[in-house]
Amino acid sequence: MILKGKHIFILGATKFDGPDQSTSFNIAKELSKKNFVYYIDYPITWKDYFNKKNNKLIQARKQYFSPFSDGIVSSEYDNLKIIISPPLISINFLPEGRVYRSILRINEFLIRKRMKIAIRKNKIKDFIYINSFNFHYPRIADSLKPALSVYHCVDPMIMPYDMKHGIISEDELVLKSDLVICTSRMLYEEKKKQNSNTYFIPNAADIEHSSKALNENLSINHHLEGMARPVIGYAGSIERRFNYELIREVIDANPDKSFVFAGPLMPEFVPDWFLKTPNLHYIGRLPFEDMPGLIKGFDIAIIPFKKDEVSRTIFPLKLFEYLGAGKPVIATDFNPDLEEFTHGMVSFCRDAPSFTKTIEEVLKTDNPHLKQARISVAKENTWEKRGEEIAELIFNTIKNKQS
């Protein structure tokens, strides 16, 4: 049962050339290996355009904003095209209601128009449509009548900007989609109540990239030069999900160790002490290509998320990236689903004392055998595997729909 030769439109939740890894674009890449995929780039608004018009991502898209452009861009991947929509009307500031929904239809029309161009140019007779967590535009494909409509629910909705209109829009998407795919079991249980054709397929990681850290000839990232060993590291966004109280206790209990944090920092969530602690080193956001060298320099990789209803739904990409680099991983017990997919190769801790105790145990007991076991676990959780699982699910859903 192979999904092959199909035309698939994916409305993305991120820019195709953005600085961070994304579930949306990784799945687009995987599906394009056997199908023709059109990734609809996350649209910008006129407000974005005028406020950030010198931004390199906007400059790269500027020539496709014209109404005379088809908005279709080739990518570096075979069978994967990018669709750029013109800037949309900024409407999130409006209250929920008739005015907001009326103007939203204009924005959806503009995106749909670009899809129609691709459909006409390529003589596409039927297609699969996937809304990959871009719930802001719930009705784009309705009038186009796709052979299958899929909603890919990647994360819980937590930001006020998203929740203002997103709760209503996402409910609409879930209810009317032929298939709903969730990246956590908790999201699955939630959406299953709304749509019986809901399935759980977790996130994965770009193991091919992170495993570059295993190359003996790869240099350790220069930011780690001269730091006291051992180095306990984290790579990813530093924001509301962090258990800052636990982090502070662990760092204070381990003054002889260097704690390194790399990634975008959201200052509204980060306490003052975070950037003033002597053995805590914040090195900023690094380019994606620099990550293997950074992770290679970690003695232990950590995921110190707080345990709450939001974190309970998180399946972090970095977990398997760490394992793919062979690194020991210590995490808080924020999502019990992760134990099923890590086969005892990740230590999950309930509090700061157990976290510190585990650090000492890992430093004493780590060995090449455990390293290989971690790599094996990572290989079970690749984007290639997740892409195959999603493709099979779509294939079976189409088959059942036609029978």
C-alpha cells in the first residue's frame, strides 16, 4: 500500500526557508519522494511587509507578490514546489465575528487563487489537501473539493495571538476534515472526540543531520571552547515551556559544570537571573548547519520543560536529534508518552534533586554500548519513517472513502 504519483497541496505553518526545523516542511519533503507536492508557504501580511520589508525572507519573496506572478517556486527537492501567496490583509486585531470572518474569506481567496494557478498549469484533476497546523485559514480548499482533506495538528494552541480566532477555526477544521493526524496522544484524545477519523503519529527528527556529530573529524562548535567540563547543553527555543525553577536549582547544585543554552530567547518568559548566572552560558541562536558541532560538544543533553497541560502534548524534535548524535539525554517527566518511544534510553526526572542525581550517574556510567543504543532508538524516529506512516494512513483513508 503506497501513496504514489498523487498531487498534494500542503498549507504550511512555517516558512519553507525559515531558520528552524519544522514538522510541516519535513513532511512535505518526505511525501514528495513519491508524489508531487506543492508547499504553500506561510503567508505574510501587509503589516509584515511594511514593518519588515528589508527582512531577507521577505526580499526573497518580493518578486512573487505581484498579481501577475504565478507564485510557484522550484525547490532543491525533486517533485516539491513552493507556492508564495501575495501579502494578505492584517486582520488578527479584529474581534471574532462577522467582520473578521468576511475579510478572512478575502485572504483565503488570495491563497486559493495561487493554488488554482498550479492546478491549471499542471492539469491536476484531483489532489490531496493537508492543512499542516495553519488553522488561521480553515476554508481554503473547500470550494476546490479535494479528494481528501487532512488536518495535521502539531501543537497545542497556547499563544493569545493564535487563540483569539484559532480556537473557532481549528474546531471547524477538525470537524470537516476527512482525516486528522495529531503529534501527541493527548491531542489525539482531544480531537478524537470531535472527529472519529483521528490518529496519533508523533514527531521525529532529522537524524541524518544530527548524526554528523558522530564524525570524528567534525570540530566542536567554537562557543564551547575553554568552557569547564562537563558541558550540559540544550538547543532550542528558550520560552514559557521551561521549568526555570528546576533549572536554577540544578545549576546552583552543580557549580563545577557548564550549562549551555542555544536558541532564540523570548525575554517575556525568561527570569532576570537566567543571564546572570556564572556557570550558565547563553550563546544565542545558531544556524541549523552549526548544530551538529554544538551537540558534539555536549557531555549531556537536557530537555527541562515544565510539567503542565501544554507540555503534556509536546513531542520535541530535539529529543531524537540528541539521541541521533549518540548523546545521553536527561529530561523532565513532562510527557509520559515519550517513554514508549525511547525504550529506556532517556532519563525522565520529576524534580531538581533527581535531575542532579541523574547527571552524576550518567557522567559515571556512559559508555559506547549505550551510545549505540541511543542511535538505534533515534533511527526508529526519523522523518522518513513518519512520512511513510502518514502516507500509508492517507492511502488507506482514500481507499476507505472510495469503497
